[in-house]
Amino acid sequence: MKRVVTAVLAALAAIVLTSTLTTGTAWATPPNIPSASTAAARLATLTVASESHQSTYSRSLFPHWITISGSCDTRETVLKRDGVGVVVNSSCSATSGSWYSPYDGATWTAASDIDIDHMVPLAEAWRSGAWAWTTAQRQTYANDLGGPELWAVTDNVNQQKSDQDPSTWQPSLGSFRCTYARAWIQVKWYYSLTLQSSEKTALEGMLATC
């Protein structure tokens, strides 16, 4: 009986220890994601218009990644912000850590498995009004750490998304679609970008899941 009690106490101690180690370990979320009600109000103010200038887009028109601090560029800064237990070397490259991809619910322990996704893709931004911006404005957009534009996600999921808007691509993790819509709307609203009618309808449907 004593051995049983000891074993039970040891198991309970292990559970408590595990809880202690994991409590407070939270995956970071990009800043300034509006509430569902605020997102809905901002969505209603966005201009619905056809996209334009598709043929003149080039990724090089949005300079990135830029140096943020010391030897750390934008990608490396997001990896440190969004990861847990991230260790970097002298050149700011992540050598260890773990990252949770909210688009698909996967967790990765190698930075090479992570892409930094632009919530509203660069090509989508271009078609929605960024074609009229200066290069400096496009650089600010492509490296924006002040809003919910940059997300650490599974690399092949990011590649699957490519430059699609929510009318043709949404995260496979249904529970994240509310947050995705709120972040998408915030970026478009903040940068005064237009949206298509089908895109607006899709966003309204995603907000309905909030």
C-alpha cells in the first residue's frame, strides 16, 4: 500500500511539475488584432472595387527583409517574437526553439520549417492599391511589426496560400478563421486597401464564426 501511495504521489508531483513548466508558455500573437465587432465595423467602411495592375506586380517592389535591430532582420524578429524558447546565434539566426502555426495547428522545432506570412499578401496588397504607393511605403508594409500583418506559419501552408484572398483560401484550422478575418480586415483598413465583393462576403462569413 505504501508503494501505491508513493507512486500516486509521484505521479501527482509529475503532473504538477509539468503544469508548472507549461503554465505561462504562450505562443505570441501579432499585435493590434481588433475585436470581432470592431473588425465588422471596419469591414463596412472598406471600399469594394475590382483589383487592378496585376501584370505590373513584382515582389522586389516591396523591399524586405530589412534590419530591425542589431543583426536581426524582420524574419528573425518575428521568429523570436512568435516562438517559445528561441535561441539565436551571433548573426541572429534561430538555432533552436518551437513555433506554433495557427493556420494549421502544427508545431515545429526547426526555423527552416517556418515561413513568415504576410496576412494580406504583397501581391494582393499591390492589386488592392499598393501599386500607387512609394517604395518606402511598400517597404514599411512588407516589414510591419506594429499590426497583425506578419505571422510565423508552416512553410508549405504559406506557399499553398500564396497570394489568395479569403474567397479562395482560408486556414484549414476552422477555429482560427475568426482571428484570420479580424487580422485581414485590420490590415486592409489600416492601409486603406480595397477589397473585392467576393472577398468581403467571405470575410463576413468568417466573422460569423467568432
